[in-house]
Amino acid sequence: MQPTDRPAPLTAQARPLALARPRMTIRRVLRVLGPAWVVMLADVDAASVLTAAKAGSDFGYAMLLPLAALIPVLYLVQEMTARLAIGTGLGHAELIRERYGFRWGAIAVVSMVIIDLLAYVAEFAGIVLGASLVGIPAGLAVMGALALHSVMVLTGSYRRFELIAIVLSLALFAFVWLAVALGPEPGAIIAGLSPAQPFDRPGYLDLVVATVGAVIMPWMLFYQQAATVDKGLGPEDLPAARWETLIGAIASEVLMAAVVIAAAAATAAGAAGAEDNVVGGLALPAGLANLAGGWSGLLIAVGMIGSGLLAAVVISLSSAWAWAELFRWPRSLNLSLRQAPAFYALYLVEVVPAAVVALVAQDLVSVVIDAMILNVVVLAVPLAFLVRLSSDRTLLGPLANSRRRTVVLWALTAGLLVLGLTSTFGIIRGGA
């Protein structure tokens, strides 16, 4: 079927919605566990870790307050994807196409792919960094990552993929262990949660915007909605899906805070000189560079490899799902390679150029910070579609956003866009 701009007439009657709140049981929680948890943990990717480490190295514990404030924002954004998936049975790109036509769907997908290209490089660079800390050659690390990247989705079962991803996500909690083991001062952590933030210090506001971009990424919207559909969750699962999204949002920011705390504690203990900040061929924030040896280096290696692998898989899937939804190609992890060739081909080949670039990357940190700022601008496109779709009562009926929530979500979208544009113009002026 050729792409057209003619939207399909979707209504709330397209899929029956159960508004009754089913009793929460362990069985129901285990049935739902996956889409939100995996995407939230993948959110703590190599780019996010480097951004958090930069924040902790340069501004101590001051970034803890913005991270805490981002928990409800992250929940509000991702909860809409779960609600849309359960209410319509369609992925994000598919829903935009069916509601507004092929062109708008293409705009949403392309805006996501723009930021994905650099994210792929960051994930593999993070894997190379983690591997170098434990003596694994860069080439071997990349080849191993590509092999696991391929194996994870070629099982012919969404559930098997999800179990592997959940187990892999546990590696990220090495950052929590690292932060606790360094024995940070409780008083300093509490001070970091104070409203008295160093806004007057050069670079702080840009790093706050970069942190927002590292926490809320366009591919997250596409992944959770598509994964919820592929998992087959129904209206009776919505309450549990909301709880999973909230728990995942909290876990995501706890992990980001752990990196900030670890980097801040290590920097306070004695910052390395600029010439000492190159580890595994990459220039790193002082906080991470100071921890590159011994048991702390091992924990960083586990966390970085786990975060890079998980994020690379999730980002690749979000992109493959989005393109396949846009062109109405078969797409599901429950299908074989023969049944969905275009879907799996997109997933398998799009990361290869990034893996090659990661092998020669040097000044990754500054590039990642700038990319995370740009990410906030790019996010505005799919987020605007998300707010509009989840506020549409002809589409979701009683599950649509209330008027008050709609106002809050539009204000949030506008605020993120203004922050991103302001910092982006700052980068342009600085580079001029």
C-alpha cells in the first residue's frame, strides 16, 4: 500500500475501554512489567551518565534538585504513551499517521531519528569506555555488543526479549552501589536539594537543560507505546501500567542522582587535572576519571556497558517500530525475520555506522552535552502530538486528558521548547 495523507477516522469506539479499577495482584504486576521499566532504565544511557557525571564534577550536588523535579514530568509524559497504547492498540507513529496523515507521521519519526543518530554513537562509546576499564579491547567490545544487540530481538518472542532486557537493566544499579560506597556527606546531598541553585554560575543553566534532554528523549515516547502494544496489554492493565511508569520514573532519576553523587564525591576528594581525564581514549569529566581504577572502575564498567547495551537496543527498536508503523510494514518481536524483514533489517543495520564512529570518538562529552540540549528542541514535535492525541476525547473517550491536565501538559511542552531554544542559541553564539 502506498503512503497517503488521508487520515483514518479513529474513534473511542475503536477499542473498548474498561474504566473499572481491577484489584492489583502480583500476577497482574508481573504481567505488566516491561515496557515502562525497560524504557526508563534505558533512559539512563551513556549520554545521560556522561551528562550527570559532568554535572556532579562541575557543580557538585546542585543537580539533585532538577533531577527530583523531573520525576513527575517524566511520569506525566510517559503515562500518556501507555494510555494511548492501551486505549487505541496503536503505536505512536502509527497513531499519528492514522489521525493526521502520512506527512505528519513522517515529520514526527524524522525528528526522533535526528537525535537517535548521535545517541547511537554515545551508546557504543560508553560501551567502549566501560570495556576499557576492565581491559577489554575496543574492537572486541563493539563486536560483542553488536552480537548481543542482534541476539536480543531475534528470539521470535517479545516476552523472551523483555526478560533479557530486564535482567540487563539490573547492571545499571552498579551506579547506586558506587555512590553509596564512596560515602558522600548527607549534609551535602541535602544541600543539593535546596532551591538555592547556582544559576549565576556560567554553564549551569545549559547543563540543567542538557539534563532535561538526557532524561526525556523522543525515542522513549515511541518505544513505550509500541512495546505496550506488542506486549498485548489491555484496558484492565492500565492501573498497573501507570504504577510501573511511576516506579520506573523514580528508578531512572535515582540512578541519575547516583552518578551525580558519585562524580561530586570523587571530584571533592581531589579533581584530576585535564591531562588525567582521558580514559579509554575518551576525555571524561573529572569525577569519572578519578574513579577509573580498582573496584570503582569495575562498577563504572558494569554500569556503562549495561547502560550502553540496553539503550542501544531500545533506541534501535523504537526507530524500527516507528519506521515500520509509518509505512505499515509488519512489525513485532513475536514475528520471525522472514515475516518482518524490513522491521528487523532496520533494527540490525542502523547502529553499525555509529559503532564504527565510536571506535574513533575523542571529545565525546562536549558533543553529548550539546546534543542533549538540542534533544529538548527536537522533543517538542513528538511531545506536541502526544499531548494532542491523549487529549482527544473522540479517540480516547473517558481516558482522555482532563482540561486541567491538558493545560499543564501544553505549558510543559512550551516551557521545554523555550529552554531548549534559549540554550541552543547560546551554543550557536558561543561557536560563532
